[in-house]
Amino acid sequence: MKSFKEFVNQKNTILESEEKEKNWRKEYVNLDPGFTPNSNMKSIIQAFLDSGNIELTNDLSKKVFMPKKSLYLVGGAVRDIIRGEKPKDFDIATNATPEQIALILNNAGFKVPAKADKDGQLQPDYDRSGKHDQKDVRKAKEMNLSFKPKLQQDGDHKIWYLKGRDSSKDNKPFVIGAVVNGEEFEMATFRKDAKTVNGQSEVDFVDNPLEDAERRDFTMNAMYIELTKADGENKKLYDPTKKGYSDAHEGKIRAVGKATKRFEEDQLRVLRAVRFHSRYGSENSMDQELREAIPKFTLDTVALERIREEFLKGLDDKNIDPSKYVKIYAQFRLLSKVFPNVSLRTSVPTQLKNKRDRFLAIAWILQDNPIEKVREVLNGTRTVGDQDIHTGWSTHEKEVVVYLLKLKEFDLDQLESFLRDKKILGLSKDQIKRWVELFDVIDGSQIRSLKPVWSQNVKRFAEFEPNQKELVSWHKKDDDGNNTGEVHPEIIRRNMHNVEPQLRSTILKDINKERLKNMFNSNMT
């Protein structure tokens, strides 16, 4: 039984919570200019503005209408708008449940994808969460729709589908995807921190941005613009943490609440903190709480594919200086999480900032390792314990990096294989030149190469296009490239036309190796 003091404290807490809930709408920043939705978003906003007109019962004696639902632009788009930048994606949050979102969209003419059943009849196929059809996963809970979805047909430009589920035993739906004219908008119900029991996380829906903001990662990503106008400016900005607006302007990356708690919920946020700080903050101004929290996490619970993806997001971001980014990764010993058990060169040339290329950056970082080790660390799978885990690295990524590293030992005797692999991998001459230029030393206005002969030869190679007509095949070809059936004159001149067929490829390789060298040297004289 609670003591009287405990009872009073609990009652006061409930009253404070109710008062806070009642007054949160009064606290907002008035944006000037506000956010004006693009043409594709307008139909979604209008659907929610009309949501209070949706009848929830067919009983004529007592009509029941849906309470009008609210809609908010949230996350990175809001951050970008405040900073005067153009958003890449538009994520939307609402107090409508996933089923209510579906009903609202359906009422506005949105349809669902369809597929044919075994009898050839089209059926709704709106679950795109990826969890409803996995044979080795528990059966996902169906959406409890109060209507029959309309099926998409040719020419329909507005569709909706279920995009996200939680990891609870029922795989509870919580994100709806809405597509207008090919542009996707993610629509998520406001929710609290996930409840985790025995590794299963379940979302708890709430009906306001205050509680929703508490489970987001950084203050600048926890702001909301209320969407009350399909046409014209939406000016009400809600900043539940009271820090997001100023942090977005100042480029300060700060966790919502305690950094350690945010990182415990998802350790990938450690890498996101580094990427966001590299993007918005100055090198020596990282929030002290983040600086202290980052080293506490090993990332052992993060999938290797997610680690790779997050690292590459930073390398590919045109607004991030790769040398600063890699330096911070190295400072917190995070680079070894991306590339384990290899030597890492962490001092990245400043040239890479203006010659952005993930392949060049990775090759630079890994250049102090034998090729076999590079292949191993960039392999598509990695053995962890007794399991082979997918890393996300593609064969193409691995082979391009290996190719660039092999160019460090460029040799005319390998000209044929370098030409062949360059074509297969699709490397451009500019890409090869940029790789060479990373090794240049820049001293003020002076630029010099530490290996001038190598640099000159590889740049020549980048431009080199051999004349295929000068290369020898066993049989002579006509002007159209067709086989004439006659032995090539060069074979006859060398008195090799009578050799066994199994030896011909070796002979041709030696002849063309010599010819390629001559072409390379003559073209550059």
C-alpha cells in the first residue's frame, strides 16, 4: 500500500503530465518564411485536413466521424529547412494509427499495389514491410482495416502500402508509405521509446510530438512543422527539447536526453553522431557528453551491413570533408569497426575533398596492406565466431579498390591485364588520374609528385586507347573485323603458323604484349 506522501507525489505527477499535454500546442516557433509543400505532398496534407469528414459507421441514426488527425513534417527535412538547405526526403509524423492513415489515404483516392492469386484474380498486395513473407520468421500481424482497399491500375499515380513493422512477436505495423507521382513519403505514428523484452521491441503509440521527440536521436532531428495548409506556408514549428532550433542554426550535435541512453537503444547512433558532427560541427567542438559516451560502445550489436552503409554515407556526403571525417573515426577507434584486422592510413589527403570518390578514399585508407588482406576485409561475408556474416561490400567495390592499389605497382609488362580490368570494372580515365593526384604533395601553390615517373606513366595509361587493328589474332581479319581464314602475316613472319593449337594463345599473348608496349611508348613520344 502506498503512503500518503507517495500517493500525493503520484497524483501531482499525473496532474503535471496532463497540464503539459494540454499546453504543448501553445509553445511553438513562428517560422518566417514557413514551409510550403511541394505539389506531390499537397494531396496527402489535404487528405488529413479532410479526415474529420470520414464517417466511421453506416448507422444512419447515429453518424460517427473520425476525429480530425494532425500531420507534421519531422526530422531531417525540418532541420534542413531551418538551416536554409533543400531537404532530400520528407518524413511525416501523425497522431493517426497506421490503420487510420490507411483509411484517410483510401478516402482521398489512394490505392494499393495488387498481384494475381493462383486463380489469376487480382488481390491487395500492400505489405511492403519485408516481414510478412519470410518463412523463418513468426507470422506478422495483419492490418486491421475497416475498409476494402482499392487496387492500383495503370495510370493511378497515388498509392499507399505498409512499409515498416516493429520487431515484437506480432511485427506490429507502424510506418505507412505514400507515393504520389513516384515520390515516396514515409508516414509514421507518434510513438514512445520501444519496449524491449527478450530481444523483442514493440512500439507504443502516442498522440503528440512531445513524447515522440523523446525517442529521437539528436535535438536538431527532433523538431516538427505542423502541416495545416496544403497550399501556402506552414509556420508553426514545435521544438519539444527546446534546443533543436538553436542547435540546428549553430551546428551543434546534441543527444535528446542522455547520449548513453540513445546509444543503448541503437548503437548505430554512435556512427550517426560522428557523421552529423562531421557534417555540421567544427572539428574541436563536439558536445562533451557525446565525446564521453562514444568510446563506451563496441558496436557489436550493429549489423556489419549497417556499419558499412553508415560509413559510406559520410564519405559520399558532398558537405563532409573526408579528411576530417576519417580523422574522427580514427580518433574514436571506429575505423577498425569498418575495416577490422588491417593497417589503416588515417591521414587523408586534402585533395579528396574536391575529388570525392568512395573508391579512392577506401583504397587510400587500406593501401598499407597486402592485396590478400584488402580482399579479405572487403569480402561480401566475414567470419564472426562460427558464423559467416554479410558485410554489405559488393564484389565490384572490392575489385575496384584492389585495382587502384595494383596501380601503385604499375608495370608495362602488365599493360594488357590493366587494360582488360579497367574496361571490365568501368573505371574512367579521370578516376585513375584523380587516384594518382592523391599522392601529390601540395605545399602552398606548389604541387609536386613524390614518384614523378610512376605518376607520369599511370596518367599516360589513363589516356591510352590501343588501336585494336594493330593487335594480332591467329587469323587475319578484313576491314570489317571479319575472320578471313588466312593466318595472320605476323604469325607467318615469325614462322609459327604450324605450332599446335594449344600453344597458340601463349604465342598471341607474347606478341600482343610487345605490340601494346610499342603502342604505349610511341603514342607518348
